[in-house]
Amino acid sequence: MMIAARFFAALLLLAIPATGLAEGLRGTGNLGLVIERATGSVLIVDTSAREMLGRVEGVGDLSHASVVFSPDQRYGYVFGRDGGLTRIDLLTAKIAGRVVQAGNSIGGAISDDGELIAVSNYEPGGVRVFDARTLAQVADIPATGADGKASKTVGLVDLPGRRFAFALYNAGEIWIADLSKVETPAITRLTGVGKLPYDGNITPDSRHYLAGLFGEDGVVHVDMWQSPLKAERILDRYGHGEEPLPVYKMPHLEGWAAIGDRLLLPAVGRHELIAVDTRSFAEAGRVATHGQPVFAVARPDGRHVWVNFAHPLNDTIDIVDTLTLKVIHRFAPGPAVLHMEFTPRGNEVWVSLRDADRVDVYDAATFAMKGQISAQKPSGIFFTARATRIGQ
Amino acid sequence: MMIAARFFAALLLLAIPATGLAEGLRGTGNLGLVIERATGSVLIVDTSAREMLGRVEGVGDLSHASVVFSPDQRYGYVFGRDGGLTRIDLLTAKIAGRVVQAGNSIGGAISDDGELIAVSNYEPGGVRVFDARTLAQVADIPATGADGKASKTVGLVDLPGRRFAFALYNAGEIWIADLSKVETPAITRLTGVGKLPYDGNITPDSRHYLAGLFGEDGVVHVDMWQSPLKAERILDRYGHGEEPLPVYKMPHLEGWAAIGDRLLLPAVGRHELIAVDTRSFAEAGRVATHGQPVFAVARPDGRHVWVNFAHPLNDTIDIVDTLTLKVIHRFAPGPAVLHMEFTPRGNEVWVSLRDADRVDVYDAATFAMKGQISAQKPSGIFFTARATRIGQ
């Protein structure tokens, strides 16, 4: 009965035109989601065919949005600005679950076993955790700092062993939550790490957590492999710099690039990337760029880093050679370059052009254009290969 | 109509017993193949459910076998010892193409765009290249060394930009083939690199290619980011060492582990791993192990390395802490541990036990057993997440 129903469901799919998803069996390793920020919709895309397969509407306020994927690479979890957590079925182009879990959220993560979805909230603050299949809430972690007040949380990432790390914006703390027993989360608190951590991220091996500070210069570093854990300050000149330029947009710290034993971080308020040596966490050089970097995205082999910029210089992309730390190619793909996502093995890169209502696909070796996809005010691009990565 | 559809669906299901694959749509990110070396068959497995979904027979001589995957993670390409190249459809558990392309082959690779399959041959030597969909031959690269003789090829890996690297066993050369124009392969030849390179591998960022030498001590290193390319000798004591132990099995050089800016290589003929610093390519320490290492496999976050051993100590696994370079856990899962494969984000690891006819699944954080799967003389285990990696 259940099998017959599934078979019938597959037949029904044949009635959905223009999706490319009705053909029956297909793999999911070459799929992705593109956020349409103004319309609360997402596109399902095929990175091999370089085409749109379907559109899903009713995903809420996507003016800030991010996505993680289930281990089978069938479901995408969209974290919207309105506190919405939406589970999208990429094979049927349908919403397979949605909860509005808070008043205002800023991002999420999926546990290493794929079973838990954690969401970082501005309002009411804290982190809430959901069953990845049912979206039922399974844990609530209020972020009450050493000052006794509830805090917004930012920079939420997953760690091995069903753990998550995040920063408390108001309290200036970094917490690690171990959810091996989800009914009794075990929290490790690092207090007094610095004023107003506004974003955080972890290296691709999930070892080094860094949080940028809005309330003072510098960055906080936690080496997750050390015991006991401790927060240490690095890059004390990071932030406003000697002669600050106006800051048009706080750079996403998730916008850094990791290449071998170096990180390239967007410099706050400056037309530069800062190279950091991940042995010493000292500065290892700077890259002069076209504008204030927003995202610095490494080609998967690390040979090049693609960089986009804040308004008003946001029509341009710089491509940086990571051996020489020089820009080797600069071009203007179109108005409002918001995001870049490489195919998993780095042969191509997708670029969202919000004000051109278009996503362009480039060859990552020759920089030649390979394809274009129409999209309504596209912002973030997320491919299913993210399901294979830790520290998302 | 509906009754007929149900009846037809039921009939279809009856024809495919015990596969779990007939239920219709499913993602492919959590699938894998297990080689059954004695019976020329492969199992299709689900890493989330920790179960077997189906068996495919007729895959030829799998006494030495490896697998790469298509970008959509639907198809696995099995390279057999008999020169067979078999395309397996993981969603239907059927052979979707097979050619016996040479007399004796040793491995293969898939181009970064997923369009070309390259196979490294002992007999007649050289590398042959096939269309990934049709398995039609599209290029033949005879490996004729500077000595004018045809050579066996080993250590074939993919590089960005539709390129492949491999070593010429007889000629002592390393070649890089650029197949951007597949009808006219462009070959870069590094000659006189050392005697009898028996295996080669590349770091996960596809930058550093290393080949082990059978004919002399030491290892050859090529930094693929430098121009012009050159081969340099490193680890001059690598190989037989001061007081050599009998070598029961040449370690697979693909059996190394890459962790941050270090590699852990199996030491030939010794009960040790050698740590190599990937800035200097100098030795950075040794790890004393239970036996002669065959595979050293890094947990995806690099915190631990799991090591199996050559006969007669092949019932044991050592788990090495990569910060301290000490064995922190040693256990004997069963007779003839042949291979280990981590789930993509490293929460679990699958271990093949040839002489127990079984694959065991362990929790990679607690080392607790999570499941067991029956298999006929299992050897290699390959998960579809390999489709997302360069330098396979």
C-alpha cells in the first residue's frame, strides 16, 4: 500500500511541467538551491546541465538566508530571517516541512550525523535544536551570559561528535554544546572573549574557530583540539585599521577562504584581504583588492580565491592567486554580485547577480562563461556537496 | 487504472528482491559500494541506515579494485584487475555499461568535470580515456618513456582543468596529461625522476604529487602549482630504512593520511608511520604502530588517523592522535581488516573484514560498534562523497 502510494506519487510527478524533476530516478550530488531573496522562493538547480529544475515558493523572508543539506543530499534546510526553518525536497520541488521557530534568526547548522538541525536566533536569542526529519523541537539552549542576560547568538557551526559552537553577541562569550544526549545538552562556556562578537566561523577541518569583534579591534581564536579550551586574541589590528574607510557592510566572517595552512580574511572597512598563517595565527601578508571584500571563496583546490565587494563596487569580481597574493583577473559580471559557489571539484563557479535577475556560470580555469540561469533577485547559492563538509 | 498501476508496481518490486532500491525517489549522497573481491560482485550500501541495498554481479576480477563516482553520485565506475571498467547504477543496482579495456589495469580517475574516465594499465601499459556516459574510448596515451619502451603506469590521479597525473613504472617518469581538448592530449613529461615508481598519490588539494620508488630509497615530489614543473627527491631514508624488516605488502601510497599541513605515510617494511611537514617536505616525526601499516586513513576532521596492517598482524586497527602522534586506541575487530572508509563528515567509519565475511560500522568518536553488514570477502569500501573530491 505504501509502496503503491509512492509509485503513484511518482506518476503524479509526471504531471508537473518544466521542472526536469519528473523523469523518475536521478542522483542528487549535482543539485543545489538558489535563494530568491525578494520573493521568498528558492530555485532547484542542476549543476551538470547548468539549468533550473524547479521553483519552490512560500519559504518566508529570505532577505538573509542560508542552507544546509541532509546526508542523502535530498533535502535542503533553509534558515530565513523571519525565524523560518524550511525543509525543501529537491527531488519533488516541494516543501517537506516548515516551522517558524523564532522571531528573527541568523543561521543554522546540521549535526555531523545529520539528525539534528540547530538554529541561531537574534530574537529571543539562544539556539534551538530540531529533529532533521520531523522538525519537532528537541532542545532549547537559552544563551544567558555571565552577566545574567539573554543574548543573541551568531556564528553557529557544527563540530564532530554531535556538537555545535556559537558566539553570544551581547555577552561576549563562545559556547560549545555537546548534544550526544540531546535531552541534556552539555555546555562548555568560554566567557569574556571580547566585546560584541558579530560573526564566527571554523576552518574546514573544524579545528580553529574564529569570531570577529564589533566592539573592539581584533579577532578571537579557539583551537577546538586543545583541552581545556581557551579563547585567545589574534590580529589585534584587525578591524578599523590605522586609517579606516567607511564600512558599507560588515564582512561575513564565513566569507573567508582557507587554503592549505593559510586563511584569507576580508579586512573590515578596507580594500584588502588579510592572509593569516594557521600555524602561528599571525598575519602573513595582504592582498590589495578592488573594493571592500564581502566573500572570499577558495576554489576547492585552493589555487585561486574569488572575491566580491560591498556597494558601490559590487559589480566586480577579483580572482586572487594564492601563491603570490596578487589579483590575476578582474572582471565585472554585472550589477550586485552577491554570492559565488564552486562546483564540488572546482571546475565551475556560479555567480548570483541580484540586479540582473540572473545567475552566471563560469569555467574556473579559463574564466569563460559557460551558462546563464534566470532568477528573481538571486542571493545565496548552495550546492548539495555541502552535505559532505564539517564546520559548515 | 490505479489498480493496474499498483499491480504493475507490485510486480516490479517482486522482481528485485531485498534491494530497497525499488521504492522510487531517493537521494544518493549516503550511498556507497563495497567490493566483494572473490566473487566479482559489489554491494550497494546505505550509510544512514547502515544496511545493504543490493548486490551487482558480473563485475569481473576484483582481486584489486577501486571506484570513482559521477558528479550526480548516481554511478560508480569500478576499475578491476582484469582491465574491466564497469559503470554501476546505484539507484537500480544494475550494470549500466562495461568494457574490458586492457589486459591488466591498476586504477583510474575521473576528470574534474565528470566527463572523462581515465584508466591506468599494466598491460599494455599507458593510459586510456573513456566517455563517462557511453564508455566509448576517446583517447589513448601510450606511455613510451625516454628509453623508447612502453611502460606500465601507476598512481593515476585527476588534476583541476581536465588534467591527470601518473607515473611510468618502467621508465621512471611522471607525466601530466591535459585533456581540455580530448582529441589532442597535451603531455608534460618529467623524466629521470627515480627508479621504478610503484605508486603515486596527491594531497587532497591536488597540489603535491608524491610517488614511492621501488628501485631505490626515497620519494619523488612534484609541486603542481610551480611553473615549470620539476620532480624533487624527499625522504631519502624512506624505503628500506636502516634495519629493514621483511616487507609483507608494499604499502599503498594512496594509504596516506593528510592532516592540516602534515602527511602520515606508511613506512615501507617498518612498524611505523612517518609524519611529513608539507611546507618543507622534511620528516616531522614517527608513530610507532602495531604492525606494517597498509592504509592510514584520516577522520575527515584530521583529529584521528585509523591504521590497518599487513599480514600476519591484519586483525588489528590502531587509532592515532594526530596532535601527539601516539596510538590512543588499539583493537582487533576481526580477521583480515582490508579497508576503512569514513562517512563524509566523519561521524562513523566502515571497516571491511575479509575473513569474517562482514563489514562493521563504528562510531568514530566513541569507537562503539553501530552496525554490521554481511558481505562476501569484502575488500574496498567507497562512498559516493568521493565524487566531491579532487585528486582521488
